[in-house]
Amino acid sequence: MDDVVLRPATKDDFPAIRALIRAVGINPIGLDWRRFLVAVTRAGELSGCVQVKPHADGSRELASLAVRGQDRGQGVARALIERLLEGQPRPVHLMCRAGLGLFYNQHGFRVVEENEMTPYFRRVSRLFRRFAGGGLLVMRLD
């Protein structure tokens, strides 16, 4: 992690952000470079990224967290989350695979039940259950 710098994304970062998002299999809808925080190596290569995405119902989502393969396990994701959340108004929501719940618990996120979800997350959660059968967590940091 010592050889990675965290900074707001620039327009020039967007092709690399989009490529990383696709490479790790994350939904590429709603990518806007102006909302991203990036981790960049000293050589100028994109190591990771994350954004806070606003939704029409007023909720905000920690989204598009991605770290390239060779940099995983080195604290890049943790650093991106911590920096992104600094000064962010609460609540902040996220959606993740069930297997990642414990990771996000370490950052203060907790699983929310459907009756606690904002309209956006309720709709997405229902669609996911209907078409994928489950395995998605909606979490919130208050």
C-alpha cells in the first residue's frame, strides 16, 4: 500500500476505471469519473477505484469498488473505503455478494432488511432475488 497514492479521479483516468470495472465483473452502469476516488501506483497505473453514486430517491451508494488482481490483499480496498467515507454524510448504502458482508462490517456497515431499504435498494433487491435467486446483501452505514 505504500507505493499507491489515493486521489480524486481525473477525466484521463476514466478509460482505466471502466476497464477495471469490466475486468472484475462489476455492473458498469452509472460510471462517472467525477465521483471516483482512485488508487494509483507510482508508475501511474490504476490499482483500484471506488465511487459514491447518488440515486433518484436521495440515497447514496458506495459502489464500483474494484482492485486489480495483483494488488489484492494489500489494503488498497480498505484504504479506498476509509478515504471515500471521510466527510461523507450518512447514511451510505452498498450492495454486495453475501460473502463480502464481513468485510464491510469491519467498516461499520450493517445488513438492512427490506423494510429498512430506500425505494431504490428495495427495487434492486427484489429484482435480484427474482432473477438471480438471492445472495445479494444491502448494507448501510449510519
